[in-house]
Amino acid sequence: MTSPLTSPVPGVSEGRWTPRLWGTLLVLCAAMFLDALDVSMVGVALPSIGSDLGLSTSTLQWIVSGYILGYGGLLLLGGRTADLLGRRQVFLVALGVFAVASLLGGLVDSGPLLIASRFIKGLSAAFTAPAGLSIITTTFPEGPLRNRALSIYTTCAATGFSMGLVLSGLLTEASWRLTMLLPAPIALIALAAGLKLLPRSEREREHNGYDVPGAVLGTASMLLLVFTVVQAPESGWTSARTLLSFLAAAVLLTVFVLVERRSPGPLIRLGVLRSGSQIRAQLGAMAFFGSYVGFQFLATLYMQSLLGWSALHTALAFLPAGALVAASSTKVGSIVDRFGTPRLIAAGFAFMVAGYALFLRVDLDPVYAAVILPSMLLIGAACALVFPSLNIQATNGVADHEQGMVSGLLNTSVQVGGAIFLAVVTAVVTAGAPADPTPQAVLDSYRPGLAVVTAIAAVGLLVTLPGLRTPCGGGSVVVARSSVEENAEPVGVRD
């Protein structure tokens, strides 16, 4: 069913896609693929980077955290910028910046310059991600065609992440610089194709001005929140610095909300969050990515530090989950059409909880096929169901001129959830670190962290359960209309 707020694009409503449409989708998928590829590749390369550039562990952390800071801190601004200045323009400019930053990251010879390049890459991704998602949701009409496009698009993230783990293991053997340089040519090819294939999008003309105070406050509050969470394990969760930073972030967020409520052209129209389905999508995204990042962190430590597996061996252990997601990419859209997003999200979270719980059985001499593989397959099935469904649920029923805003909000939930819950899991493991670090004692210190990961996924399941009470039928949600269209109260809400 097509939302009354969304107009079908000519030539897309038919069941067959033109080569140009496929090309458009592939360009957008390439950008999403690069984001995930870049995140997974750098993690495995960190030891080599530290050795080559003489960086301390705390400095190495910022090679990862710098990307997260730029990405998570600027997503809200990136999403609204795409709506106001044109999705195609914003996407292509940001993709070009990503390519240049990738090239610089592979050529620099100092830690601060490498961290700066990673921050710029995160900043550019904060604009490509919401712009790319909103191009899809405004190009493909709501319903089966959009569901199919989004399932393929979100699958590229999992595929990129899985391939990044494998490629990083291979490339780092030659040089860590190759892991930084690899995204550059792919981004340039996607940029050249995008210039020819992406549909032109006009700037939003009927808006009530630019929300400069909201943009400043929203960006500052997100940057400070992500920075505080990233730094908390090192500074101490109860230290004066951490507590004051959290307080400052809370004050900025409060002022941001007050400004948005009064702004004629807000960065985030708060009426969108009056939809229960939208709130469940945002909270589900936080729980989904936060639990997975925490699990991957602990599972990687377990495999490499305790079992002595190589980076490539570890990457191959994760591969079945990514392969399952890739294999199911063309099927998820039709499953969403039949069962609706709430049922798929609930089923996916149930698989995720089961997979994490099974991983608690690991010991120092595991049989991969009997212990680790079942967990990976369950987690892969969960990712295949949950991630596309969250994207569909968050963007359905939203007017075209607000797709970038909602896309930015969803990606912010993903990144902030990942940063916060990874920091929590790390703190739990650190608090239980044994005085005598025997392998068994270290493994025992990981188990509370795995229990927290399982609990986060269980909370995600509980959050989505209320959505099961709504009738099955297409998985769409109509949110409050914006003042651009009418000054009305929220219309009905349907999952």
C-alpha cells in the first residue's frame, strides 16, 4: 500500500525495474557497503598501525572513535541537510570527500593526521548514509518495491562488514595502508556512476527557513554525548570529567528539544516521534546494533586472545552470519510484505537472544560446528530480518521532504546505541578483570559482558512486542504530518 504522503515515481510502480533504477540502487548500495567495509577493516589493522606509527593503545582507540565521533555526531545535521539542499548533491559531495579522506588516510605518517582523516570519513558518512537512504525511499514507492530495494540496500551493510573482516586479514599481511586505501577507488567509481545515474532532486523550497540554532545544538549535543561515552571507560564512569560531560550533554539535548518545539523549520520535527511504530524502530535500532557491536568485540577478543586464532581465522568464523544475510537479501522484502515489520523484528530479536545465549557455552577448547557456528547462524538470521525491517518501519508513511530527517534519526540511533552499549559492555568486562589473568579467569570475566549483550537484545525484543497487537498488512506507518503540508494534529498510526 502506498502512503498518501508519498507519490509513486513514474516507471517504478511496475514490477520490472529499468537498468537505470538498478544502477541507482547499486550506487547507493556501494556507499553503504563502503561504510561497513571501512569500519570492519580498520579494527583488525590496529595492531599493525600501532607498531608502524609508534602509537599507544589510547591513541589507537581514537582511530576507531574518531570515525564514530564524526559519524554519530553529525547524522542529524546530515539527514536534514539532504532534505533542504538536495539529496543527490549532498550524497555526491560527501562521497567525494570520503574518497579523498580514504586516500589521505593511507598516505599519512602520523597518528594525529590519521585520526583526523578518520574523523573526516565519519563526517562524510554522516551525510551519505541518510541521503542515500532517503534517495531510495523517495525513488521507490512505499510497499513491495521499496521493501525489496531496502532489503537489498541493508544487506550490503552486512556484506561489506563481513568482507571487510576477511579482506583486512589478507591486506594487513601486506600493509595496513592498503586497508585505508582500498575504499578510495571504489568510492571514486561509485561517484562517477552516481553523476550519471542518480535522479536529480530539487532543494526543499517550501520550508520555514534554516534551523541554525537547532543544527548547532543538535550537532554539539550528539558530538559531546558520543565523545563522553567513548572516553568514559578510560576516564572512569564516575569521574568528575565524565559526569560533568554527561550533564552538559543532557543540558544541550534539553535546550535542543525546546528549540525544536518552537522552531518553524526544525532540524527534527518532534511530531514524528508521536508514532509508536517510529519510537519502536528507533529504540530497536539502538538495541540491535548496540548488542551486536558488544558481541563482536567480546567474541573477537575470545577467539584471538584466548584461542590464539589469527585475524583471518577469526574473520572466517564470523563469515557464516554475513553469508546468511547476503543469501537472504532478495527474499526479505517479500517476507515483510506478507508478515509486516513488527513480526519480523520480534522474530529476529528472538533469534538474536538465542544466539547470544548459546555463545555463553564457549570454553577454552570449543568445537566450532557445535558451539560457535549455531550462534553465528542464529545471529545472521536475526540480522537478515531485523535490520531491513527497522529501515522499512522507520521510513514508511513519512513525507518525501522528511525522508532525510528520519533516515538521519535512524542512523543516529544505530551509532549512539553502538557507542553507548559497547562502552557499557567494556566497563562490565573491565570491572571483572582478574588479578591473576589465567585463560580461564579471563574467559570468566567475559561472561558477564556476554550476559549484558544478551540482556540488551532481550530489551529490544520487549520493545517491539507491543507492535504485534496491530493487524498484519503491509507494514506501513503514517506519522504526524508536518506543518509544510498542514497544521493538523497527528493522523492515525498503523504498523
